[in-house]
Amino acid sequence: MTKTSPYSIEVNNVTKKFKVYFDKPNTLKERLVFWKNNKAETRTVLEDINVKIKKGETVALIGVNGSGKSTLLKLMTKIIYPTKGEIITRGKLTSLLELGAGFHDDFTGRENIYFNASIFGLTRSEIEKKIDDIIEFSELGDFIDNPVRTYSSGMYMRLAFSVAINVEAEILLIDEILAVGDQHFQEKCFQKLHELKESDKTIVIVSHALDSIKKLCTRAIWINNGHVEMDGKVDKVIDEYLKVCK
Amino acid sequence: MIKNLYNYRELLKSNVKKEIRGKYKGSFLGVLWSFLNPLLQVLVYAIVFPYIMRIKTENYLQYLIVGIIPWTFFTTVLTQGMITVRINAGIIKKVYFPREILPISVALSGLVNFFISCLIILLFCIIGGLGVSWHLVLLPVFAIIQFFLTLGIVLALSAINIYIKDVEYIVQFIINMLFYATPILYPTTLFPKKIRWVLYMNPLTELIEAYRDIFIYHQLPSVLSILYLIVITTVIFFIGLLIFRKLEKGFAEEV
């Protein structure tokens, strides 16, 4: 790993295939008895993807449903691994793939901040330094000491977003979550994302909210059918994308 | 790997806490159950076995306790560890973190429990008039060997269990068998010399004998058995780690 590399994320010749079982063999018996029947069908979700994202870039991944953009994001977080090729990420990475991943319903908001932030790899003292910012950003007030199962989905989302955004990772990966929350909080999130962008963080967003993306991102990558259809300035790519969609 | 784990030490810590507290959550006596359980087991064997097996081991009660408590350490970690990846499927699918943390926190919580349980052993040894000797300083050495031995097995099983769910049931059966293949209730001298070596192939036999040397007989465990333990633990641990490493990449897709 060289520190001189200008790239935060390098996706080199990545292919991802999923096995699609019609009837997944879970037990030994099923594996032995039906071993001829469960030939899985493989579906290629991404094929030979090459993407290099520079440090400090804000990139949007766009494309129709099922085009493979979320899969690409999951590959970048190392939740799943490529079938072929390699992915290199440099720096601390935070992902927001699904809100409140790893929240425990019986724990209070405050306890969940500790737990969630520790999943992102923060130490206790680091969390303690940030916890006030996180609580303030979430605007949960006194609710922070209530169990999260009593939260509304909006509150839940605000807490999750506040943790992820305040972790101060160098790379932030976000999947389709900007559409939640009320107008006020959405704007606040965007403002925070703008701040992060200014402070030279690398951000990758999967979203269908094209207008917001246009304002926030500098570059867009259009993924279609597992291939990179277009990669370039955000306005251009979105214009082309919209032409095809209509 | 170690550096990665160090970065995630807060997660490891809170996971260990969750393992220790979470198991008996909602029960009246809470964590106390992890100590009460083996004691109740000892009570049953101490009443039953001297009569039906006519075992005439000196200090049989202490003999049992020193067998049961390490055995409980082993089985609790094994049964909880092999399902730990499966029951944490929710976060595995959504967040990246070093997956080893899951089995390691189960094993660590078992180790903590074991050290606390050793106080109970000591209490019984003192009450029984056996006393305590300097050999106790060796206790952590064997506890850590057992930790790595169990962790190695758990790493392998927790990963394989994602692909073949039968592992849970097979292991449950093997644990039941192993209980009788380990000299917990009986002394190894019960077996003729010719076949006794079979018992000593089982690393748990060596471990429990070593614990007995420390707590009851106040003597050094044999060098040969220590060497055997170290070798077999190293082999099992690295095989386990290798299997886990091979399989962990598919966890998010398979669970």
C-alpha cells in the first residue's frame, strides 16, 4: 500500500457473480441427496468493472434498479468479495448501506451510538469525544436515553445517519438513504455532506435523487447491466441517463 | 490481522460484555447462572457416581470440580461459538468489521468466566483442606492454551456451519461422547495401561490432568504433555483460522 497513490478507491477488472439457488441446500442431507439437482445458476451482476476514485472526489453511482450499483458499493465496503479482480481502498471507511445496521432495539440511543460507532472501528475515547456532536446532530434531545424500539422510523434514521456521518472516515459510502427524513433534516444532511466534501473526504453515493446528486457530486458513474455505461462530469452523465430513461 | 483487531478493540470489548451478560438476560439470577450451572452438575455427579461406579478417588468432590469447570469452559464456548456467525447474520450483511471478532469474543467471554470460576475451585480446595500452592502461577498458561485450542475449533466450525447447518447437531452429539472420553468423572487409572494412551490423545484429558496437578496434587504437569498440548493447539488453531479465512468471504452471501 503506497501512501503516494492519489486514489482512495481502485476497482480493477472486477467481476461479481452470484449463485442463484432455486432451492438452496442447507443441510448435509440435502447436499447429499439432491446433489445433482441443485446445480446453481450463476448470474453475473458486474462484469469487468474498472473504476478509480481519487481522494476527495464525490461520486454518484446511478443506474436503473438491478443494474449492480449497490453490489459495487457492497464490494467496496468488503461485505462481499469479487469473483474476479481486486478492490483496493485506502483509509478508514464508513458505509451506510442500510440504516441502523447493528442497532439493538432494547438498548438506548446513547448505547447504540457506542455500539454502532465501535462497529465502524472507533475506540471508546474517540466515541466519547464525538458523542455530543452526534446527539446534537440527531436532534433527538431527551429521547437519546430511550430504547430505540420506541423510536419512529424518522428518529431511527436520524440517529443512524448522525453516527455514520460523524465517524470522520476518509471514505464514506452511502446507499439510497437520502430520501428519508423530513425536509429540514435532509437539508442538514446535505449540508454536512458538503462540509465533508470540502474537507477532502471521498464520498460515493448510490441514489435516484438526481437533482440532489447534481448539486453535491462532481462526477457520476452510470452503471447499466453490470457495465460502466458512462463515467464523467455529473451533468453530462445524468443528461445522457435521462435520455435513455425517457 | 492483529493490527486490524486492535483497531476494532472497542467492538471486541463491547461484544465480550454482551456475551457475558446477554446469555442469561431476563433471568432472575443473571450471570450467576454461568457459575451455578457447573456447580449443580458437580452436585449430581458427586452424589451419584461414588455409588453406581464405585469410584474410590480421594477428594472426589474437588476432583470433579476441577474436571467439570474446564469442561464447561470448553463446551460453552463451543456451543455458543459455532452459531455466532449465523446469529449475527444481520450485521454481517450490512457492515464490514473483522469477522473473527465474533468467535473471538465468545472465546474471550468463556475465558473470563473460567478465571472467575477458578475462584470457586480454590474455595473448594481450601475448604477441603487441600490448600493452595505456588503451582497456581501455571494456571493462566493452561487456560490460555485451552483458549486457543477452543478458539481454533470454533473458528472452523462457526464458518462451516454457515454452509452446512448440520454441524450444530453433529457437534452436539460429539460433545456428549467426548464427555465420557475425557476423565472428568473417573480417573484414567480405571483403564488398563495398554489402552490408556487413547485417552491421552484427547487434548482435553491432558488439560484437565494438568489442572488437577495444579489444584489438587500440587505438582508440575509432565513436560511431555505440555509439549503435546502446545503442538496440537498450534496446529488446530492455525487450521481453524485458515478455514475461517477461506470461508469468511462468502458469509454475507450465504447466511
